[in-house]
Amino acid sequence: MKIYPKLYCEKITDLKLDYLKQNNIKALILDVDNTLLDFDLKVVDGLKSWYENLKNNDIKCIILSNSNKIEKIKMVADLLKVPYIKFATKPLKRGFKLAQKELQLPNENIAVIGDQIFTDVIGANRSNMYSILVKPLAEKDLLLTKIKRPIENLVIKKYLKSINKF
């Protein structure tokens, strides 16, 4: 189903290098808000060392954010020393295509990691990329996201039920 992720994690740093290699993932497209950075601009614990491990194992990364707040995006991009695309208009394919072009890899070797089904997961799935959903870092959200969260929570509940069937 297009709204389900291929993987669901507690937080981005739970994603292990072995898992990426097993699934032939050579690059990651990273969301910022509530994935790498909480509402109070605090970076997820362990992000820098997690990313360094990926980088040392030739996993490329790029930030793809719907935000137009350049300072916030640039802060994380500078910390990780990765390129970024702002105002990506996810789930539309435009931003994903720009990221894929920058990464210079086929879509099937790219995973998208984000905290929202209706932007990150659907956009990744529509772009034939590997979708990874993480729990939001904080409950505090922008108004539009706050409105969507209860619906996303229902989808996640149904998704978790479907993957736990034996």
C-alpha cells in the first residue's frame, strides 16, 4: 500500500548500517523537522556519530525539507556537512527528483527517512524509493502537522497490525 512505510523505527539513529546494506541502500534522503531536529531546535541524540558511521561506509545523505526556514535546515546540513533542498513540496515528486539527481543513484538505492506519512512516506513511495518512518522527536508540531497526526496514528496502528500477522 502506498501509505505504508517499508520500515518503522523509534528514531533515526536506530537505523543500522547492516540493514541498509542488506536492502541495497546507498543513500538517504533525510527530513529535518521532528526527524533530525525537534521543535525547540535540539538535534536527535547521537546523530553526528550515527552519520559519521554511514559516511565512513560510503552511504550518501542529503536533506530534503518542506520548510523554507533556511537557518534551521542549514544548521543541520552544516553539522553533518551534507547538501540540502528546502521547500521541497513533499509528497510531490519534484524535491525527490532533485535529491536523486544530487545523489546520482537510481531510486531503488535511495531510502527516505521522515516522521510523516503524508509527506515523507507517500512521497518516497510515489518516487519508488525505500520509505522509512520514524516516530516524531517531540509532540510539539506545526498546526497543519498537528491536524494530520491523529490520522497518521490510525494508519500507523493499522500498519503495525498488518506486519505483526503470522
